[in-house]
Amino acid sequence: MILQARSNHYDLLLSNFAVSLVGWMATAAGVLHFQDAFEGHYYQASLIALLHTFTLLTISPTILGVLYQLLPVVVEGRLGSRTLAWTTSLIWWSGATGFVISRLFHPALMPVFAGLLFTAILTLIVQLIWTTGKGHWNSLAVQVLAATVWLLVMSVSGALMASGYYPVSAMRFLQWHAWTGVLGWFSLMIVALGTRLVPMFMLSHVSDGWARVSGFILVIAPVILFGEAVLEERGFALAVLLLVLASYAGFCLYLIQCIRKRMRRKLESPMLLFFSSFLFPLLSLALIWGSLLPVGLLESSMESYSLAFAAMILILLGFVGSATLGMGFKILPFMSWMALQSGGGRTGGVPLPQDIGLRWIPGIIFFVYPGSVLALASGVLFPTIRLVGAVGLIVSIALYSFYFIHLLLFLLRRRVP
């Protein structure tokens, strides 16, 4: 059993997932609306707003919801404060929403909402330390705290860029800011939380040695990336690429161990979506390697930027998005089952997790969503297929929305406490 009933923070989980769903809808609508922006340089107001919609309003609330539920289990303690957790969530939702809207329509207000996000991160760090203090420190708790610290560093670097201060060249500092988020926040959180969730859902008993190696590399990756931004040496950049590749490969070895030693023989669509998400970093890193080629080997410097932009689509929408959706399709029914167990349901027995939610929807999204991401990434270089990717993303999020609403109605009928 992952949690005792007294430790069930289902309301926090569900609320953050609901906000994340709004973010998914806004991201899908933005991709469809701002298609033409994919043809130019990626440093445009519309694309930057779209990027922050996905990172701040879509994925980060999901991480918050899962953290409040899972961290007490990881440290074998209790959540530090539910009041603080709600405060952090509300501040984050307000800051993220305001930041994205002001980025598009009123940039002068961005510092206000950036301040809210900074405050939310500080309260989250307090929550993590408080919760761990009620249990005990371990490698996963350290990884979670390190990821949150990198999120704090990201907010500081974003404030520096907004004020016009760049420790290194503007474009390299922007790239460092973006990849610190990808590696230090999203990837590290996926590795840390996945190390606990994957064996739980698959009933696997394996050593987490490879997962620890992967997490350690991701913890130090932003520091090494900053060195690359300062030196501006292609040889050093390629070495960094190999290091990042080693991190993803290490966690893939851990996942393979979990698959080979699982007691639950059937690989369901949500887990397949999560596992397949780790193919996207390989494609992304290959494109980044291509963008590092001398400009003379490419048609123009704009082609180099296009490769880098396509790589970012693959790593964010592809890797982070697929991993989040896949694990979300497992977490939502399981935690709904836990909530029903704690309240006893309205009448009769409590259905099993696999009977909560529409099982056919993850099966469709497993094919449609990755395909739409590949089409969007390819559409950066080949505009004719960009619309296919945008429509595929709309279909995927529409199905996910239907899944989530159906789950809510099911729980309301059961009168979850």
C-alpha cells in the first residue's frame, strides 16, 4: 500500500491536476493558433508565452500534486503542512497564469507574477524540508530538493534576463535557462518520482543503482552546462551531450530492470507511454548535435536554430509531456481508489484502480500524442505537416479532458470524502 488513509492528500492532487488540464488545453490551443511562429526564430513573444504555458501551467502543477502525495511516502513521514501546501499551490497557479497572460498582453506586469512564482518556490522548499524533517533523508528526497533548488535558480536567471543582465552572451544564457529547466527540474523530478512509482505500479523489486546514477548526473548537469555557455567550445558541448545521454541511458537501464523483474505481466498503455517517452531525449540530443555543426555544413544559421527548436519540442512536449500523461493515467485512478477506500464509497464494494477511468483513452493517446509531437517537431523544418501535429495534439488533449471529467463524475457519484 502506498499510503495510509490518514496521509491521503487527494484534494491537493486532484486540484493541481485540474489546473494542469487547463494548461494542457491552453498549450494545445496555442500550438494551433501560433503555427506560423514555428517558421521563424524561437525567441518570439508568442513562442515564449507558449513555452511558459506548458512548463509553468501544465507540467509544474502536476509535479506539485504528485509531490504532496508521494513525498511523505518517500521519506516515511507526514506532509509538513497542508495549509502551506494549499498556499503554495494557490500562489503558483496565480503566478503562472498571470505570467503567461502578461507575457502576451502586458509585459510590464511580468515582474509581479514572477515574484509570486519565486514566493511559491520558496514555500515549496520550506515544505520539502519540513516534510523530510518528519521522516528521514534519502537519495530521492535529496533529488527532489535539488530539483526544486534548480527551479529557484531558473526563476533568478529569468529575472536577470528580464532586467537585461546577462552573465554570458544573451542567446547562450537563454539556452542555459531553458535546459536547466529541462534537466534540473523536469527530468530530475521524473527520475526521482519515477524511481518510486514505476516499481510500485509494476510490482517490481529491483536495485535503484542506475536510477541514482542518472539522478546524480542531472543534479550536476546545469553546472556543467553553464561552463559550456561560458567557454563556447563545441568540443565541450559534445562532451556535455554525452554526459546527458548517459543520464537518460542510466535511467533506461533501471526501467529495463523493472520491466524484466515485474510481477504484473501485462504492460498497460499508460506505462508504455511513460517508457516510450525516453525515446524522445535520444532524438532531441541527436538534433542538438546537428545544431552544433559548423554553420558551413548547414544551409544557414537559421537552420541551426530550427534544429535547436525542434529538439526543444521533442524534449518538452515529447519526453516531459508523454511521461507526465503516462504516469498521470496511472496515478489518477490509483489515488481515486485510495480515496474511495478511505471513505468506503457510497454503496457496495470499491472498484479496482483499473476499473476507475476509461481504459481505452490511454490506448488511443499512446499512438496519437507521440505522433503529433513528431509531426510538430518535423513541422519546424517541413511546414506542410505542422497542422497534422497541431490537430493530433488537440485530439489528444480532448481525450484526456474527457477522461478527467469522466473520472470526476465517477467520484462524485461515489461521494469521495
